[in-house]
Amino acid sequence: MRQFVILGGGYGGISVIHELFKGHIPSDVQITLVDRMPFQSLKTEYYALAAGTASDHELRVPFPNYPELQIKYGEISTLDMEQRLVHFVEGETLPYDQLVIALGCTDNYHNIQGAEQNSYSIQSFAAVRNTYMQINNSKPYSNINIIGGGLSGVELAAELRESRPDLNITIIDRGSRVLSAFPPKVSGYVNKWFQEHEVKALSYISITSLEPGIINYGDGFISTDVTVWTAGIRPAALVQGMDVSKDPQGRILLNEYHQIPSYPEIFVCGDCASLPFAPSAQAAEGQGYQIAQVACALWRGETPKLSSIKLKGTLGSLGKKAGFGLMGTKQVTGRVPRMLKSGVLWMSKHHLG
């Protein structure tokens, strides 16, 4: 049997599986999914779990239940690309003929001293559970500082304000404004919401180090009870250790079929892949569909034909009643984008879209 192995049951990996099983899989090909957890977790909603407005049960989606799909649970330690073997921490190995790396991302601490040791993360289910405990066990009027004014930081700050009106919440960014990747109008709307809901936003703060209870920057410091890190991501540790060509962000450079040029049996999907747009669940899903289409074409002995991946836009939430986003070139704010995001979440839970 030829082994087609998918590492990671996130948005990209699951999209590969669903698209593969829409078509004809040769009888001599075995599809195997590898993941640490026994379910897919909706990472775009981790901010709500951290804030205490969603339970982890709400963010779990069962893996696809195709009779021909094998699922293996385990922690991957290394990848032997020459021998085509996946090595597990438990000591087992899994051979592959074709491989999809869809392992997502981890925090990028930008070599800031003490950042990893003195802040909390929302990049994995285990990490966000721990962050939830730290935040929601905080006493009234505790200082909660969120480092990073991108989408994750903004959504966490807003959701936490609705969950814990007693806390002092500050979002800290080194740039001139929160949501610097969005147009100024959208950023201004979010800033106004923050002002109305007493969330402090600090700009032009370049952090130099973190200590227990202290955020150091320039000539000053900020006292903190809980610090949450949302200031950038990088590919999963396995990818960081791979000796292949990468872009400046450490993501793997690929050919037009999402393969590693020197190892064409390996596809790379999502946050681990160098793509012409920012990492997102939507991009990972779009790439996952195409990887499955490429695999099916290769099995048929055909040359794959792909069109460019088209993203529908980006939506963010400000608590349960307001939101913001970009739909193509259109900027949207208020209740409508929040409702749209709820609809996207429902579709994700039911493997639609």
C-alpha cells in the first residue's frame, strides 16, 4: 500500500481529507491523519476560550468519519525526508510515500528576553486552557496586558472586556495603531470601541524584555498581573528544524503545486507554507483543497491544473455584538460583520463552505 500521510488535523489538513474523499482514491493508497488531539479545534475562536466566553467543548469538531481514513494520535519528534519516515516522541515510526505537512504555527517571541517564560499563549489548545485559568483566576482590578495589536490581540481584548468588566485591560503594540494590516477606517472603529469600553491601547511600545510582573520597554516598564503574547507567529517547531529553502519568516518555499521542490512527495499547507498572502484559516483551507486536487491528478497520471486561491476576506469580532472586516476591498464595521463571522463559525463546525 502507498501511504498518504497528513500531519495535522487543523483547517488545512481537514480540507485535504474532505477533498480527497470527494473523488476516487486508488485502492492501493492508504490515507492516514496524524494529530496530537482526538478532534479538530477551531483555532480562530481560541480568544473566546481564553476570555472565558466559550468552553473548550464548543471549539471541538470531530475528525471526519470516513471508513477508509486511518487516524493516528501522537507527538511528532522528527521527520526523515531521505528515508520517508515520521518519528514520534513515543519511539514509533510511520512510513510515507506522500506527505502533507499541515502543523500550523507557534508563537514568535522575536528573541525578546523572558518573553516565552513570562507570558501566556493562545497558539495551542493546551496553552489557551492555561491562559484561561490565569486570566479568569485573576482578582478584580488585575492588570491584564496583551502584547500585539493584530487580529488575535484585538479579539481577545474585546472578548475579555465583555467577560470580565472588572479587569484593567491594555493592548500593547510597537506600531502606530492596532490592526495595522487593516485600513485606517477599520482601525479607527476598533480604537473607538476600545475607548468606549475602557480598553487601553498603547502604541509605539517596543518591548525589550519580560520579567515576572514587569514588561520592560525603552526607558520604562509596565506592571502586569497576566501578560498574553499575540505578537506574531512562526511555523511549527518541526518545520523550523527542516533543512529546506524558506522565506524570511521561516516558511517553506514551494513550487506551483504546493510541493517542496527538492522533495516533491512532500506538500506543505497553511502556516508552514510560504504563500503570497498572510497566514489564515481560509488560506489553509484553500491550499488544502488544491493539494488534494494535485494528489488526485498525480494518481491518475495527469498534470494538475490549478487556479489561484481566492480569499473571501477577513472578519474579526469585538465581543458578541460588534465586529469589523474586509470583504474584498469593502470595509465593514458594526453588527453585520459579527453576524457573518458567527455564520462562518457555524459552517466550520459542520464542515461546510
